[in-house]
Amino acid sequence: MPAHSAAWRWLAAAWLVAMAATLGALFIGEVMGMTPCLLCWYQRIYMFPLAAILGMAAFMDDRRGALYALPLALVGVGFAAYHSALVLQWVPVWWVPCGAGPSCSNQALTQLHGVQLPFLSLAAFLAIAASLCIHLRKTRP
């Protein structure tokens, strides 16, 4: 297998994770009718463009797409990590992200056998960032 083809697979994997996360967020918000909290909105702001940027980059086999997407993924990791730490009560709760409506840290909103939404978001951003780092390393000029 050529090295270029193996590198493209990491870019495609990042795009598939971003698409799954985007479609999952849209399903939870639009079909299940659950209003996202403020931190969930911030994570959506960084996840939704990743699906478009990485899709175009994978389709065009363009390394620059990964370069543009990596900062978005890393900022998303930061928001998702902070949100997860709030849910785990590892950081002081001086600001409650979930306002009116359902809380994303509510046990009734767990997905995939009890995993809460902020943890799924963190896993998705980490998987995207790791895939992009591997892709960029394999395609280094």
C-alpha cells in the first residue's frame, strides 16, 4: 500500500468521525428536541465546520484541509474537556452551562449505554485531532 493512500485514510477517518458527530448532534437537537446548553453550542460551532472542511479535503486529497481543521479540533478538545470536567465535578462549578431546558449532564440524556454527551464530544474531538496529526505527519513535505 502506498504511503500516500495510508495517509489519506487518516484524513477520511477524521471526516467520518466529524460527520457522525455532526449528524448525532443534529439528531439529538432536531429530532429528539433537546435544546443544547451553552457549552454544547460552542462545541457545535467547532464540530460542524470540521465535517465540511474535512469532507472537501478528503475529496480533493488536499493536505491543507487538515492544516485548517486541526486548530478547530484542538479548540473543540478544550471546550469538550472543560465540559467533561464540569460533569465529573473536577472543576469548581462557578458557572452552570446548562440553563433552561434539558441538561446535557442529565442521566436521562446519556447515549451509548450510559455515556454522557460531553464525553462523546471529547472522544470525537480527540479522535479527529489524533487522525489529523497522523495524516499531517505522514504527508509531511
